[in-house]
Amino acid sequence: MNGDVAFEPRVIEIGTKESEVMFASIRRAMRLTAEMNKLSFDDAEEVRRLFSELTGRSIDRTFSLIPPFYTDHGINIRVGKNVFINQCCTLMDIGGIDIADDVMIGPKVNLVTSSHPVEPAERRARALAEPISLKKNVWISTAATILAGVTVGEYSVVAAGAVVTRDVPPNSLVAGVPARVIREFARPEPVT
């Protein structure tokens, strides 16, 4: 997207230089999102400016976000054109989040690119990070959660409250916990 290098899975060992950089990034994101969350829907230009600062990338004028919004880094979020993010969304982006053109994200959606090892002795020792990718014209409905390493294919819909643990094929509707395909639909015809 936008000529950026693809995000890669990685392991961050706690107590290393990399983890110190991670915590500095979190502090920066907390400051910027606190500023953004003081704004209203009518402050669209200032929301775009702060989101651009948060991500370190220019944001298209067609981008729209309704605060409040939460993220742990921000710098690893890439958004395309005509993207809409509704209120109370959380994008935990240490692993990287790519949001293509024409994506709609409903209220209270969680995109979480990080986790910890399952083994009790290892949980606090490292963070695991894998990217999330939302392809063109995806709709993520209210309170859905998408976990690390997932790609949601073009034109797909994630139903309200779904928990997505694996890739979603293009032109599909997924629902449930864990989410599964409940309907497929034809690829839309191009507009001429």
C-alpha cells in the first residue's frame, strides 16, 4: 500500500532496546490520542491532522474518524482513501495494520496485532506481533475483533461481534466466535 514495505511478523523480547523503543512509541501514541479524543465529529480537519501525525503519513481528505479512538503505536497504521473509522475503535498496531481504500470500520471494533506466548513462564518475556490487512471495500461491523496475522479479503464483511482468527476470503460474510464463512457473494461489477 502506498509503496510501503509489507509488515512482517516479529518477536519483541521485553527488556531489550527494541522493547524500550516500543514503550516510547506507546507514550507518544497515548499523548496524541488523548488530544484527538478531545475533539468532536465536527473537527474533521483537526482529527485528520492528528491522525496523520500519529501515523507519520499524509492522510487523504476522504478519510473520516469519529473520536474517541485508541491505539498503542499509531506509526504502524496505513490507511487508503475513503476510509471511515467509527467511534470507540481500538487499533493495536505494533504488528502493522494496512487498511485499503473504501474500508468501513464500525463502532467498538478491535484490530489487535499483538499477543503473548501461551506458556505462563514466557508470557511476560516477549510480545508477538503479526500484521492485519483489510483489503479494498471491506466492512467490519460493530464490536468485531480481528486478531494478529489475519487478512480480510476484498469486498468482505465481518459481522457484528465476530472474532476473526484466520484469513477471510474475498467476497464473503463471516460471523461467529470464532468467525466462519456464512455466505459468499459475487464480485461486484466495475463501474464504467
